[in-house]
Amino acid sequence: MNETIFLLLLFGLPAAIGFKISRSRGKNPLLWGAISGVFPFFLLVLYFHRPEHEISGYFRKCAQCNKTFPWKDSVCKYCGTPVMGNLSKAEQGD
Ligand SMILES: [Zn+2]
């Protein structure tokens, strides 16, 4: 078996996943990609981490209870407050 491919899969795959998840969590993708590549365990840490602030396109912050929930949800899953309109407006950018 080609060792280079093996190493790429072993470290590259978790690194790529870590890179992707950390972007959606508002963290440094390069740093977390590197950490996840060496310690794939940190993928779990990343995955279950909820961001403290709103991240456009990934997480919203509830105006009512201040918790973050997935961007695609139209209702806060913690207190049931609907997301305030302006959805189409926000998507169109400036
Ligand atoms: Zn809420």
C-alpha cells in the first residue's frame, strides 16, 4: 500500500473535517484542522461545541434567550421564539 496515500487519509481526512466544522463554529479553521489531523478526538469537541455568537449562514442567536441554534431553523429550539423576518433580505446581501 502506498504510504503517502495512507498518511493522507489518516491525517488529511480528520483535518479536512475539522477544517470544515471549525469554520461553521466561528473558530480558526487552520488551527483546528491541524489539531484534528493529529488528534481526531477533537472533531468531537468541535462537533458538540456551540458558538457563543451568531455566525452568518451557520448559527443564529436567539433574541429572547440568547442561545445559539442552527441557521436553517426558523424557530428557536430552546424557547420557541420565531426568527425575526428579514430572511430574504439578509440572503440577498447588501
Ligand atoms: Zn430562544
